[in-house]
Amino acid sequence: MENRLQVGAVASMHGLAGEVKVFPTTDDPKRFRKLKEVLLDTGKELLPLEVEHVKFFKQMVILKFRGYDRIEDVQCFKGKSLYVTRENAVELAENEYFIADLIGMTVELEDGSILGTLTDVIATGANDVYEVRRKDGKSVLIPAIRSCILAVDVEQSRMRVHLLEGLME
């Protein structure tokens, strides 16, 4: 299990007072309102940054970090990823999972045989779809619905699925 979870990436600067525009990588950007601290991946280290205030503009989140008051202070943040620790992540409802915990899971069929490895989670609007890479290199797309996803064990990194008729074709 990942200890840190990506919540966004710094896209550009916003104004001259040290604010940055962040492209959110979370399903609910409003969650940024509750963040007190994020970790900026500089490429060399994880730099803790205290969130001073949050605004929203179109699909972007505008963040201001305490102690970074000029555009020159934050220009080096452009293109860098922002993370939170698992302790600072949002609470998940029952049967909700972080994508970082799902990627790489071993996916098995109802009979216990191995189908493959979960390689991607595709958001479709109605429900997510899990892409599973089989041993033969082919992919299977499985809708993330209760009738298909029978069990998820994040600790063991395993998922048990039921394949609806026609999914393997």
C-alpha cells in the first residue's frame, strides 16, 4: 500500500502573490478545502507545504502556501506533483478505494484462477472500469459494479471478480 497519495500537479502560477494553479487528480477537488498540508515532490525530496488558502477556478484549484508570498518563490513548483500522506487523506466510504491501492493488484476469477493484473482505472461517469492485463498480454475491461467486483483485499493486493458474459471476447 502506498503511504502517500497524489492529489494534484502544479500547472502554473496564479498572479504575483505566490499562488499556484493545481490540476486536481482527485475525484472531488472540493477536498482541497480540508487540506492543511501537502507534500511537493521536487524530484529530490518531498517538501512539506502548509496550505494557507484554497480557491477554485474552472477545473483548477488555486492554492496559496504559507511563507511563499511572491511568484518567484513558487515558479520552481511548476510541473511538480502534490501528495498527501495516507493519514491526511480523505475518509473513504465502504467499498471505495484509492486508485493507487488498486493498480498492480492481482485479479482472480471466482474459482481462484488468476485472470491478470489491474493496470488502469478508467473513469466513465456512470462507473469506473478496471483494465486487467492478462498473462497473454491482452486486456480485459471489467466494470466496477457490485455484480462484477466480488471482493477487494487492499492488504493482500488481491481482487476477486465475476466476469459477465461477453467480457472475455
